[in-house]
Amino acid sequence: MALLQGPVYEAYRTELLKRYKHLLRSLGKNIPKEKIKLVRDAFDMAARAHEGTVRKSGEPYIFHPLAVAEAAVSELGLGATSVVCALLHDVVEDTDITLEDIEHRFGKDVANIIDGLTKISTVFENVDKDHSIQAENFKKMLLTLGDDLRVILIKLCDRLHNMRTLGSVSENTKLKIASETLFIYAPLAHRLGLNAVKTEMEDLSLKFTNPTLYREISDKLADTKNVRQRYVKEFIDPLKNELELSGLNIVEIKGRPKSIYSIVKKMEKQQIPFEEVYDAFAIRVIVDSPLFLEKADCWRVYSIISDMYRSHTNRLRDWLSHPKSNGYSALHTTVLGPKGRWVEVQIRSKRMDDIAERGLAAHWRYKSGGKSVSTPQDMAFDNWLDAVKETLSNSDLSALDLVSEFRTSLLGEEIYIFTPRGDVKALPAGSTALDFAFAIHTELGKRTLGAKVNNKLVSIQSSLKNGDIVEILTTSKNRVTRDWLDVAKTARAKSKIREALKAERTKKAAQGRLILERLFRKHQLQFTDSNIKKLMHHFKYQVGAEFFHSVAEGQIRLNRELLLKIVLKKTVEPNDQAETLPTKANSTATNKRKKSDQIIIGDDYEMPYALSKCCHPVPGDPIFGFITVGEGVKIHRTTCPNATRLMSQYGYRIIPAQWRGDGYQKAFDTAIAVRGIDDVGIVSRITDIISKDMEVNMKSINISSNEDGTFGGKIEVMIYDLLHLEQLIAKIKATHKYIEVMRED
């Protein structure tokens, strides 16, 4: 577009400088000169970069970044660095200026924020067909919460100005942008404590998505304005006199109408017309108190109000002791005012009011203001931010899943749940007992069996209500299953469940690899990548971890014939046979070497030894050597029943010993004890697992039923190492809900 010239250009320059000077006045007089120079440089760069371009409304484009910067200062209370970023937030995306140019001119911090803002605006080029582009954009925006929060704050100012100027775009664009704003930007502003921004976004969204309803409510509010103002004055005047006599430093008492959007939502929820919305306004009392007197002064105000007007006993909301997770803190009560009308009264300190309107920016300003006291608002917001970062760190979530979890878990309404000791946890409405367990501690969540809610036994999927007292019931072992993802509602619980499942899957995959390696050794095959790939190809697996996991779970069963058929089929030439299947001579030599080297004793590999029969050590057990009289060295487990006696009485005969780490072809004798509730076919199922599923040889089995309906006994088995034994025990335990299996010394 050709550059503006003549009187039009002069008018443009005059308006541009006027807006720039207004921005500087908004920043205040105490801004350091070097900061003012940075703002001036950013303004010059943005003005030159955007010169000649206009918005859909026809106004010069530079007016948009100026308006975003003005909102960042005036409405959020952000500083000079944020103003610089707001002025430059579109230059990298829309002009020839690069991030390197910005970093060279304004420093790394500014460049990083601009980079975050640019990433939000850029659509991924390659979007998976199962993901929506819109969700990907939201995901990119949410990911910046984990970096510099000023990115999100400036983006919200950008979206607010876009909403204010939405009238000049097409109808489809209006609906799209307004719907996006209502879907995620307004809830996000609410969660960041930006009440004024959230309210305006909601009203503007309603204006463009349902203009008829918006005009109807707007007109009715205008028509009832005088009546409403007279009633507010009638309510406030006697209250002012009482508060003045109290000696409290009251900053302001005012009546504020509810937003059009909130009135509409109340009409829809209660199925009532506008005329029956009696709390279409609220009275706000703001008291100026030092930090240590804030709560006491707010309660004094409440006492005075409740003495004058009868309070509604079920409508007291104490967010002084337990602030909302976005830092909001206040005391809300509903009283019966003149003419028998219920009126909501909000009581706040000046600091609380600032945080309620400007949210995160005010929260940071007060937090960094040198005060040594950490307020409940600080902790509530910091806990929420930690939950946000934890959710966003989950790389397994798709864009759609991330946005869905963010909205339901982190942007929804809250309930407050108490432990039996009186500690309180804030959770999203609809949370379950399982969510509460993970909110207390991850390890507690993993072992959750059920809960007591208000002293009544409930399952882990029971929904909790505000004020419930919950005691978590646990077991001694990890109980996490994939079904828990459907039970949990909070982002934290789901994230921890996924982590546990992933860790368990990784552990299982490692076990599967060892099982397979042991099977290869047993049948004298080389455990190589090429042979593993042959197996994966046969069973149609693309990922090694998934294949090994299936082996560990018993979903893939390999006997000697099948293993040799898959590994050797059409791939081993006669002259390669010696490498893949050792000759008898080689095999004998290998076994001999393995036998003599399977345990390292002190510095002497060849010292004669024998495995102790009192504890039956197997590879993987911590062991030590005990020099006997005439029988060489006996190898004991460090947990052997005799270990303490031998070490204390014959310490001079104890020598170090350790297993070699390269595996063993020999099976070791050990015993397991089983007991549980007697059931038809239980012994058959146990022996099938040992012989068929795990291909373990049994030396002996001695199991008998008891008169009390239980069974018990001992099974001697031949296993290869400690992991092999643990897998066998886990498989047997899985056969019945009430069965105990343990290794027997």
C-alpha cells in the first residue's frame, strides 16, 4: 500500500504521537530514563515496520500494538518491558524484522517474549489429521505458561483489543473469534485473576454470538439503571455512617451491576426472566488495611453489616482463609436489604481488590514488593501454576486432550475438601476420591484402595462435594491401572497416573527383554538385534519396547520349535551355523567357563565355592562368602537367616562375593510358599503358570487344603535369576484376588 501523504499523513502523525504520549503518561513518572528510551525505540521500530499497512477497520495498523501496550499498562499494571513487547508483538510475523534484530536491539528477555507471542500466532504447517488446527494453536499458547507468563498476559491484551474492534470483520470471522474467546481466553483470564478482562471478553463474545439477547439485556439494564442506583444509595447511606463510626479506613463503598453475560447465564441456569434476577448488582466494600490486619478488618466490616441487615446463613463465602487458586481473596455475604430484597456484599482490602481486578500482574507486584510474609493468595496461585506446568509437561497428550484437560481441570470451578486433620485441598468441581489422594501425595494416590467420606466408605470414583472430610484408604503396593484415567478428573492425577503407567510399562519392557535373552541362551541362540527384528516382524510389532512388554505380559509365548523356526528360517547358511548354534565342544567350553566364573569371590575367580542350602541364593541376590572348615566357601544371601550370626561371630571368615553381570544358562534351585483362599482349580492354575506360561521346571510341589477354607504349601522351582523369580511370583499372585506368594528361605 502506498505511504500516506499530505494532510492525511499529518493527521495520522498527530494521532499517532497523541496515542504514544498517552501511553507514556500511563507508564507513570517514576520509570527510569533507560526504560523510557527502550519504549521509544520499540515505538519507532514498530511504527516504521507497520507504516503503510491498515487493519480491516481501515485504521493504521500501528494503532493496534499501541492499544495492546496501553491495555497492558492501564488494565493489567504491567511495566516497561511488557510495553516494549506489546509494541513489537506482530513485527516478526508480519514484517521483515527478525528475532535476531530484536535481541540485538532490546536484549534476550524481550526476544524470548516476542518469540513466544509469534509461536502462538503461527499455525503448525503439518497438523495430524486427528488434531484440530485450532487446538494446536491453543496448545502453543498454553505451553508458554511454562516459560514467561508475560507472553500470556500480552496475548490476552491483544485478544481484548481484537474483540473491541471486531465489528469490522466478516460475520464468520466474528463468530470464530468470539467463540474462541469464550472457549478459552475468558476462562484463562479468570484463572489468572484478571476479572475486568474476563468480564469484558464474555460480554463482547455474547454481543457477537447472540446480538439479539445481548441488546435485550443491555436495554433492560439501562432502563432499570435509575431504580437500581436509588436502591443502592438507600442500602449504602446508613452503612457508610456505621462504618465511619467504627474507625475503619474505608476506601470505597459502591454498587456494581453484574455483567450481561453472568446475568444471561443465571437466567439460563435458573430458567427465570430478567425481572426475577434480583441480584443483578452487588455492593462492594473496600477497606485500606495493613497486611497483618486485612482479615480482621474484613471480618469487622462483616460484623457491622450483619448487625444492620439480616444475613443469609447459607450464603457466606470465606475466601479470606482459603483464597481461590487464582489468588482471589474476599469475604462474600448475602443480606436482606430494604424492601425485602437479598443483596450480595463483597468485602475486600485494597490489596485484595487490586489482585481481584488485575490478577497475576498485581499478585507479582505485591509478591516482589519486599514483604516477608507469604500470603494465602501467593500460595494458592503458586500451587495452581505448578499444576499448570505439570499438566503442560505431559508430552503424551494430543492438542485436543491438552486443551480439554486444561479447561476441565484448571479453568473450572473449585471445591474445598478437608483431611481428617483439618488440612484443606482445593480441587475442581466434580473431582473424585482418587483425585484427592493424588492431591495429597503421589505415592498415596498410587496405593489408593478406597476412601471414607464423612466417615462413610466409598469407592475411588465417588465424586466429592464442597466441605467433605475425606480419609484415603491404601494398600501396601502400587495399584495404578489404565482404568484410573477414566476415574480421575484433575490434570495432576491424570498426569501422575500416566507417569506411573509409563514407568511400569518401561519396567515390563526391560523384564520382557531379559526373559527373551534368557530364552535365547537356553536354546543356544545369539541374542542380536537382527534376531529380535525377525521376531518383531513375525509378531507384527514396529516398536521394540511394545514387543518386549508383550513378552513380559505373556501375550507372546515362545517355545523352542517356534523360536528356532522364526530365527533360523531361510536366514542361516550352513557355514553360519557354528556362529548361531555353538558346537557341542564350544558349548561345553562355554558352560565350563560360565560355571567357574558365575560368582566372583574376592580377587580370585577360581576359588571353589558352593551355594548355601539355608537361603538358596540366585543371581541378583546380594551375597557374601563364608570360609568353612573343609568345605571351601559357602555363598549366602545377605538376608540369609544365618547372616547376622555368621557376620557377628565369624567376621574374620567373611569375604566379598558378587555375581557376574552377563547372565547364566544354569537354573538355580529355590522355593516359594503359597497360601490363600481355597478355590476350585487353584492348584492347577498355579502349576500351569509355572510349567506352561513361564516354562519353569518344578522340583517338587507340596500344597494342601485346610479345614478353614484356605490352602497352603511349598513349591521348589528352578529359576535363572532374581528377576525371573519375581516375575514368577507376580504371575501366580495374579491368578486370584486372595493369594499370597513369597520366597521361602
